[in-house]
Amino acid sequence: MIESLKKGELVRILPQFESSIHEQPRTIAMFYPNMRHHSLTIRKVLDFFTETFGERVYWQK
């Protein structure tokens, strides 16, 4: 993301606010039905959260 900002591909819209993702760990939870195969929508959101916020909590590994 930093490289994209430097290249001008991304523009800060609220520069007075900083993301705390890398400064302090945060917890995010998503509740969904316990199913063997999730819908594509649920799978995409789970993958996005994992990529953005880190690994799943220990009880979901």
C-alpha cells in the first residue's frame, strides 16, 4: 500500500486518521452458519478478513 501511495495510485482521503492495524493488534469477529461448504460470498469475506487482519483465532485453525 505504501508503494501505491508513493506512486499516486492511491490517495489519502482522511490524512488526519491513521490505521492502527500495524500499531496494535485488533480483534474482529464474523459470525456465520457452521456449514461444510460456505457460499462464495462468505468465503470471499473470510479470505479478505484473514488477509487484511491476519490469521484466524486459535479455535478456528
